Amino acid sequence: MITLFIGIVRLYATLFVLVHVTAALLLTQESLRPAWGQDELIEDAVLITTELVSNAIEHGRMGSMRVIVTWPTENFIRLGVVDRSKAIPMVRLDSNRDHIHGRGLLLVDALSDRWGTDLYRWSKQVRGELKGEATSCPSR
């Protein structure tokens, strides 16, 4: 009976992750392609979003997460994930190959033109930003 319960909990956690990651990727793709015409950014944007969502699920409080895709300036598209944790993520610099986790921010750093963390009173936003084509910038 305990094994069945653990299996159900793991299945629920796996479904939770799949639903959040899938929804985040759809939001990213639909914002960049039809809405803003930024097809050339989609692959990097999807990888950045996947890593940020995975980090929020792994390290944040799983009950609440928000994915944001915005164009805050003429030059940059922001891919952000807000979670309830206030812990500031750090890039792992150790080279221990035995670790299967901890390299996501290295990808975010490599793929983003810039990235960072914004602290709020109740949470934080970790964001990666990509240079967008200014001619496609939505009107404000």
C-alpha cells in the first residue's frame, strides 16, 4: 500500500511538471511567433523558459508560479518566471560531473543576452532577455 501511495505522489508530481512546462512553452512560442514575428528567437527562448520553469519547480514553492513573456523595451524580449521563493539563484561553477542537476542557469547565461533576478516583497522573478528586432516591437 505504501508503494502505491508513493507511486501516485510521483505521478502527480510528474504531471504537475509536465503541465507547467508545456503551458510555459506554448506561451513562449505563441508570443514570439504569431504575435511578434520573432521566429529566430524561439529555440533559445524555449530552452531559457524550460530551465527557468524547471528551477522554479525544483527550488520554489510548487503551489504558485507565473510565466511572463514581455517586451519591456524596444530592444529586449523578457522571459520571466515568478515563484514564491526569495532565494536568489546562483550559477553553479563546480565541475562535478556526478551532479545531474544544477547546470540550468549556465544554459540561461549562455543563451540570454542578459539575465537576472528581481526581488519582490512576496517573491522573485528570474528572467532571461533576448534581443528582439525593434521593427517588430508591439506598440505601447
